[in-house]
Amino acid sequence: MTLERYLLRQIAVGMAFAVAGMAFVAIPGILVQAFHKLAGVGMSAILGFLPLVLVDLIPYLLPIGFLLAVVATFGRMAADNEWTAILMAGVHPLRMLLPAFVFALALSGVLLYLATEVSPRTKFRQRDYTKNSLVRLLRTLSPGRTELKFGDFYLSARARGALDRNRFEQVFIHVPRRGDEPAQLVYASAAQFTIEQSRMEIELSWPRWIGQGVDVRGGRARIVLDLDQLFEVDSSRRHEWRYQTSRELERRLQRSEAVLASEGAEALEGRTQEQGYVLAPDLAKVRFELHARRALAAVCPMFLLLGVATGLFLRRGSQLFAFAAAVMYALAYYLLSMRLGKGLVASSAAPQWLAAWGTTLLGTLAGALMCWRALRR
């Protein structure tokens, strides 16, 4: 068991360094995204936003880190003739692959939980966190602040009220589109903010609406914004299928298919997502989504086969070239599985399960053939 423990330790350490390195490279981009969404809210709110974004990245960082670790471990063993010594000692090559395969299955279990139970709700949590952080900002504005931007809303003022910190003087406001109402540009001598839960009211003094061929003036006016709607976290969107866990999606799909089979398509059209059903136009998308989540979680065994073969084939070559090949595998897989699969489902060119699993099955078959050839050398 000494060899197996040694191999597992090398893969685990290599994966830890690879994941940490990729996360280190990704964090500046995440911070830029957080600063853009939470402009002016404060560093504590931005740091609280980071874990929500990292949850979306983990299902991609872990498999790629595992692939790089496998390539590095088997490539180094081959280059240092450790692999040859192991084979000459009578150890079967598959015995050396077994601990890495067990490790890959364990990673797939973690990825399956993240992809089916955690990640689906993360996007909604990000929007909700952004809205709540900006509501806190509006309620605790610093005295000298004269500019606000969140979502598509923008306000710029010349000065703040001397006695009331929620009053802005000489303001220019861009109001985003709300339902059927178009976006608006407003200039006013003063604006007073009031926030109650998710409702924001702006009392305008001597407003002037400016638009294409429009110049409307008046004494007083009021603008009402629904922050839940502005940040797309209203209760109706919470029930959308893309934000549901896989277990909930399966329940909804079974319920919808039962109605479709017993009562027909017209009966299903009368159901809503709030009632726990999948709308008729979304049935194929939901079936594909369920398969796609499982397929993305099953990528580690495929990466193991590709990584072992690449490391052994390039035993005398440059490690940098081996890493480049590994990154190419990962990019090709994720691009094909996401883009090609959705395209096949949209055009009804393939069953949902085949569109979701096709890239994984082809990659596993190619990895098995490459690995078989590498082990026979």
C-alpha cells in the first residue's frame, strides 16, 4: 500500500497547488466583478460576496486542478523512470491507477452535490445579496457622497442636504426601464429618498423629464422603484426552474409529465412555476439540465484517463507542453458540453440525455484508448 499512498499524496498535493493557483488568478477578476456590482458599498460587503462567486467556480476548478495534478504526477514518474521501475518490480499498471480512480470518484461525489444542490440557487443568492447590500448602503450613506449607481439606476447630485442625509440637491437621475415603462432621464432641483423593505420612493422637487423630443416640467413628482424587480430577486423569479435543486426539479418534472399524460398539453399550460410545475416549453430544457448537472459531475474519471495518458506519452517532453495539452482538454470539454449540448437540444437534433452526456462519453472513450496505448508502451 506504500506505492498507492505515495501516488495519492502526490495527486492530492498537486491538485491543492493547482486549485490554489487558479483561484489566486481568478480572485482579481472576481473582485472587479464585485466592485462593479457593489460599487461604494464597502470592502466588508465585497468580501462577503466572494464566497458566493467562488461556489460557482469550484465545480470547474476542482476537475481542472485534478487533471493538472494527474498529468504532473504521472509525467514526473515517467520522466524519472519511477514508472519503469514499478513495472519491472511486477506491479500491474492498473493497481497504480486504482487509488487515483477512487480519488476521482470521491471528487465526483463532491461535484455532484455542488452541481445539484448548491450551485442552482447561487445566482439568485448573488442578486439577493447585492440588493440587500445596496439597501444597507442607501440607509447609511456617508455625508459627502453625491453619486449612486446600482443595477441600471444612476444618480449624480451637486450637493447633499445639510440636515437630511437622504436629500440630494441639483440631481440628475437615470431611471431604468420598469415593465412597460421606458427608461427615463430626470433632472430635479432636489430628490428625497425613502426606503421601506424592498420599495424605494424618490420625491422630486421641480423635476424635468428629458427624452427624445420631450421636455416636461412640474412642481413635484414621485418615482417608485421595486428593488426586488430591479435586481431580479422578486418572488416570482425565485420559483424559476433554473434556480431549483435537482431533487426539486425531478419532482416538478414528474408532476408536469403526469399532468401532460393524463390531462393533455392544455391542462399543463394552466399551471405555473409558483405552483411547482414545469411549463410546457421548458420540459426539454429541464430534462437536459438534469442530465447536464450529472454529466459535469462525472468529469473527473474522464480527466483521469486523459491525464494519465498525456503524462506517460510526454514522459521525455516538456512539462509545460503536457500542461498545455491538459488545459486544452478542459477547454474543449466545457465548451462542447455547454455550447454543443444546448444547441442540440434547441434544435431537437438529439435526445436530451445524449446531448448532455455525449461529450463526457466521447471524452471517456478517447481517454480509455489513449490510456490503453500508453500503458502498453
